[in-house]
Amino acid sequence: MNYEFAAIEKKWQKKWLEQKTYAAVTGDPRPKFYGLVEFPYPSGAGLHVGHPRPYTAMDIVCRKKRMQGYNVLFPIGFDAFGLPTENYAIKNHIHPRIVTEQNIKHFTEQLQMLGFSFDWDRVVDTTDPSYYKWTQWIFLQLYKKGLAYKATMPVNWCTSCKCVLANEEVVEGVCERCGAPVVRKEKSQWMLKITEYAQRLIDDLDDLDYIERVKIQQKNWIGRSTGAQLRFQSSAGDAIEVFTTRPDTLFGCTYMVLSPEHAFVKKWEPLIKNYAEVQAYVDAAARKSDFERTELAANKEKTGVRLDGVVAINPANGEEVPIFISDYVLATYGTGAVMGVPGHDQRDWDFATKFGLPIIEVVKGGDVTKEAFILKDDTGIMVNSGFINGMTVKQAIPAMIDWVEQQNIGVKTVNYKLRDWVFSRQRYWGEPIPMVNCPKCGWVPLPESELPLLLPDVENYEPTDNGESPLAKMTGWVNTTCPHCGGPAQRETDTMPQWAGSSWYFLRYMDPHNDEELVGRDAIKYWHQVDWYNGGMEHTTLHLLYSRFWHKVLFDIGVVPTAEPYQKRTSHGMILGLNPHSFVNLSEQEQAELVKKYGSEDSAKRHLVEQFGEMADHPIVKMSKSLGNVVNPDDVVQEFGADTLRVYIMFLGDFEKAAPWQTSAVKGCKRFLDRVWNLAERCSDSMEHTPANEMSIHKTIKKVAEDIDAMKFNTAIAAMMSLVNDYYANGCTKGDLHTLLLLLSPFAPHMVEELWEQLGFAAREGKMACEMAWPVFDENKMVEHEKEIAVQVNGKLRSTVKVPADCDDETVIAAACADEKVQKQMQGMTLVKSIVVKNKLVNLILKPEKQLHLDK
RNA sequence: GCCGGUGUGUUGGAAUUGGUAGACGAGGCGGACUCAAAAUCCGUUGUUAGCGAUAACGUGUGGGUUCGAGUCCCACCACCGGCACCA
């Protein structure tokens, strides 16, 4: 009986598919469990080894949950709108729909090849009109709630391609494809008011079972800060509003800065004597590419122009302060204007130093002539600050807020870094936005009855020269009638971003074929929310936040019963590859040759860095085509089988951390499965457990179950390997194997089913292994009657002794002192103290007899 | 700069959360089987000294707390990830 994995895997995959073994049943009386993985973008390259890591992990969790009696929903689908497909279509003149269909077919085959227990009847495809109908429907609800609005926003414009780029296509300020600088261009765009939900998106994290780093990253991204909004009177008559987190430093404000885009700049034109100079600065700032802006930020070199002819009044001390414009003040954060407090803000200090502005110390302790003084805590003492002198910063902040509110020149307020979601893309391969622009009525939503608004076929998928979506050229589609007045009107030609379809897909899985509703009442009532969602850290701030936002909106309008979509969120580490250019990854021969050629190992390494860049210093790097270190799962399955790939990918390291792929280590896992397979011929017919294995079996049941729940798959597998080693050492029975197969079933489902069948368990139980109940452990069988106790003398391990389990301290100490090795240590010493840790360890504290006398 | 994380044998990684460091793999070495090789099975494998029992050292560095520290505290170094002129 040979382990012919290729045939075995195919056989069971076919059977599972035909029998719909893993179908979830809406309304089933068993407790439900909804496990979710991020659905893939079906790229032309096919599945990458990165995909199976989270998929196998959740597959194991879900398979175990099924065995534990849950009705499990474990779905998969395809997030198929997006740029790579569109770019491929542009290049090869193939309709993106055809490319998408091909890619989905390929992905489906690959996913099935790996034996994931997805419910294949619930597959969703975001590009399917029956799906995006509901994506559009949600947009209409957002619009109705006033959460979608049109605004003129800067977009990324590639100066060479002459087209609009998504943020993801801009890498370090240049176009990802052609490398030309990217500048900002104003464009009217649909925006979603995610900022209105900022506070709830922070607050509701408290009740969720998300791993801590996800919560922290989301909170940082939303970037809440509390402070005050203050009003400065200006000689122009307008009051300048600023936001500050440090109202206590108001007495130290010696100037003000507006962002170049601030509305007052233009408004005050007649008053500004040096307006030409100001205008030139504003123009230059607008022309600056993102790249130049970030460069400047790094250099900390501040630029700016004083508005000659206008001044402001510091409300704290009534003094006149000059007003500047500078691009270090962002138009998009706070009010687009700041008060300059050079004594206690490094950027302000840099600016004030450059422009020769006064620097006032208002918090004692530093030397503001040398640098800004910033305390991490709020214990600093106020000076030069009128009525708050002598207070700590902690006391001064509320005191100042009280004062400005009394004077009616400011209020306590909160600001967020989070900005509204730019929802328009000037692209073809996305969901059409169901809005019509009527010259009489303005923007009018399409009636829900007209959904889905189908994406029309176009001849050319390239964006137009002026940055319009290719849809703009489809005049037959664009020109329509106003749903409101019936007059001639035009459709929105921008499409939705890729994040749209993935913001609610988990709901559609609950009821994927419903034509009447996004998700049926019964289905949502039964499945409720996702119990466990695993995905990459790279989606923490965009996808995860966007989908939480949409879910809250759907909750507010009564479509879903929970305010949060996912109860639990975990995250996996990336799979990295070995850097073929790194010295340590070269073969001994290659290393020797290089050392010979360049004289020493150090100069050989230096040569590699010169040749391949700094990355050559890093032996473990991201997989990339250019390095040629990409591992294709197909090849691994071909050579070792899907079960081996699954076990290896779970064994290679801590699931939450990045881990390098090492092809050489895969065979260790193959060997493990072979050893399990070979046990079938070695085992005796008894269904009883081998007495010598009994304890290990029960301990392993406990360990594997706990480790799966904690996503410590690597140690779960190690425990099973140990058990197999025990079986080899002690011999094993069919009964021993029966238990092992059940534990291994979530990890290596194909091989387990085959053995299960061949050993006659399938016939005997009338079930596949994956349909069996998860084994239970017996605490009593895990009790050891004798314990090996570590004996330390003065904290150093000297020996071990065996004592009865749970015996009292005196027995342990007596046994320890009787030990030969300990006796040696005790010569000339007196036992002054002993510490016993039950069933584990005893530490004997000895002192020389002489010294003991001296002590007295 | 800010936030988060990591640092353990030749190597991927374990360590019940303060209690026998190196589980389980990979690689190496030795043996069995074989005409031979592969596969398989059985040993062995942190470093140094010693024939040996054993001893000393050992979890990035330096201090500290403790009967006892990979684990806790302080300072530092290196690397990884995220954000970044956010007022």
C-alpha cells in the first residue's frame, strides 16, 4: 500500500465536491460558526504561496469546528474588479470580463487542489451584475443618508501617462509604471463621509476580539486628538480659526501660518502688499509633486512668505503677530491654519529661526534658544503666561480652555487624521456609480428598480487624455434622462474603487443568490456576523476600516442586526523568500569562489551589495519575480502533495509572524505524513489504546485542540509528530491510529480520509473522518503518578529526582537531599532554606558552615 | 521623529507566562538494511575543557530585582512593519 498522494487527493476532492460535504445550512439547529478569509483578487499569475497560509489556517479552524458539532459557514469568492485586469485588457485588447472569467477558473482549480473546505455553492464574484447590483444599492443608501457627496479634490496625475492614478499606483511620489513625477490635479469626485463615523470606529473596537496590534493601528490611522479651536482676530476683519492640542502655550504664540490653499489668502488680495510674491508661492506649492513635498519634509527646511499688510492679534496678551503662508501647514487637517509656538514645537521653532521671529519660553525647563522644548508628560510648569503662570501643563490646558470659552474666542474640540473616502475612480473595470447629473435637478440617484446599472462594453479601456473614465466616450450610455424631471441628463462616468465590493462581501455569502435583498432577513438573523476573520495586516487600515464603516451604516438603516461585522480578527505573517544574492544563501562553493576572487569574506559581501543593491545584505526578503525566489504552490503540490504543503505551511513558524519559505524543510513534513501512512501496516488490530501511548494520546488531544484555537498550528503539528514518534517507539494499535487520524484530519484531510477508509473505519463508523466528532481527552488518563523533579542547589540545576506526584514538600526535600549529586554539593554546607514548586522543582539554598558562624 | 514588533544552536523555530533553555523539524555525524544507491529504521548532535563521571559558559549588549530571569525593571544596540510637516 503506497501513499499515492496525487490520486488520493483527487479522489477525495471529487467526492467532497459531489457530496457537498462542506455545505453550510442556513437555519440549522446546530450552533453556527462563520469563519472568513479575505477573498483573493484573481490575478493572471495565479495563486501565490502567500495565499495558502491564511486559507489553510482558517480551514483547519473550520474543519475542527465542524467536528465539534458546529454548522460552519466557510465561504470563498473573488474580488475581481481592479487595475491589473484592466491594464492587461488595455495591453492585449481583451475584454476584462473574459480575463476575469479565465482567472477565476484557474484560481478555483488551484483552491480546490489544496483541499479547502469551502462551500462552493456560495461563491461570490464582485464583478457579477447580480452582486454589484447590491454594491450600487448600498451607494444609494449612503447618498440618501447624506454620506455620499461630490467634492473637488486633488487627484494623482501622472505627467507622462497623462492619466489619473490610484494612490496605490503612486510609489514615493512617482508613477509606479513609468517613473514620471506625479502631481496633484483638482477633480470633482464622489466622497464618502467616513469621518462622521470616526468616533464610533474607535469606540466600538473595545468590545471586539481583535488582536491588539490591529486595534492600535486602526486607532493611529483614525488619529484622534483633543484640543481647542481658537479664534484670532486679524486686521483684515476675518477671524482666523486654528486647531491646537496645546492651548496652554497660547501666550507663546508669536506668529500664525495659513496653508497656501487657505481661502483667506485670495480673499485678502487687496490688503496684501506683496501679493505677487504670495501668489508665486501658492502656485509653486500647487505645482509641487508629492515627491518634492516629502523630500522637503525630510529635510525640515521650512519655506514661506509673510502676508505683508495683514496681522493677527494673540487673544491671550493682545499682541500683534505676523501672518505667513507655508506649505508645512496642511490644508486638509484641522482648519488649515496654525498658531506658531516656536518655543515648544520643533517645526515652529525651525520656521521661526529661519524667519527671525521671537521665541518665547512658556513651559519651564528647556533652552528655547537652542531647540523647541517638548516634554513627553504634562508636568512642565507654565511661565510668561499671565494667569496660568505656575500651573502644570496638565492644569493649564483645562484652565485655558475654560478661559477661551468664557471669552467666547474658542471651544474645546476633537480632530481626526482620518479623511473622507475618495470614492471615484476614472477607470473602466469597476462598479458604475448609479448617479445621474441633470442640468435642472443636479445630481439625482438612479431609482433602486433600475439596478444593476450595467457596465457597458467599450472599445478602448484606456483612460482619456483629460483624465475621464473610458465610459465618458460611450455617449449612448452617458446620455440618459433625469429620473426626477425626465429631461436630458448625463450619467456619472467614474466607477467605484476596488474597496467597494469587498466592503460588504461577507454579508452576501450568507445568502448569495437572493435577488430581492442584499441579504435575506432569515439568513442575516441566523448567521448574524462573522465570528472569526483572518487576514493580512496590510488590510488593517483600508479594507477593515471601510467595511466596518459600511456595516455601521447598514446597521443604522436596519439592514443588519450588529454594529460590527467581525467579532474576531486575527492576522497572519507574510511568507518570505531567501535572497539568492545574499552571501549566506550562496552555496559553500560559490562563497569560496567569491572569497578567493575578492580576497576576504567582507569584500565579497561588499561586492554583492554593489552589484545587487543594499538588499543583498538581507538574507530573507519578500518574494519577488525579479529575485526569482517566488515559490509556486502548484509545483509543491506536484512534488509533495497538497497535504504536505498544508502541513508544512502551518509548521514553518509562528502563524502571526513573517516566516521564510525553505524548500529543503518541506520534506520533513512529507516524511511525517509518510510515517503516519506507514503506521497502517505496523499497527495491531486492537481498538484499545496501547497502554504506553495512553497518556501521550490524551495530552496530544488537549494540546492540538488548544493550539488550533490559539492559532499555534506549528506546535500542534509538533505535538502530533511526537505522538507518531511514540507510536514507533511503543508500537501502536488501530485504536491509537483512530485517534491520531481524527486529530490530523483538519491538517491533512486527503490522506486521513484515505487511511480512514482503508483501515475500515469509514465502514465501521459510517462516516468520513471529517464528519466524526472531535476526540475528547480524559484528564484522569493524563495524570502521572511519578514526577521528575528538578533539583537546584543555589539556583543551579544539579540533578533530578523522581517522587510521587503531588507529594508534600518534606518528601521532595528529603528525596533531593538523598540524591548522590546533591550530597556532594552539600559537603561542608548547611541547608538554610528550600523552595519547592509542586511537581516541578526544588531549590536548596546552601551556605558554607563557617560563614554561617560568622553571620551569627 | 511617533506607534507597534523582533533579537534563542549550523538552520526554521519551541519553552506551560518567573521554575530542568533548545520541544518538533531541517542539516551534520554514526549505525542497521542493501551488491550499491535511494528510501526506511535506530542512535547522536549548544560551546569549551576532559578518556570519563563531570565542570564552566550559554537566549543582541550593559546593569538591576529575585532562592531562581529567554521571560520582569532600567539604559543601550541592531533589524522588521506601519504612520509621518497631523499643529
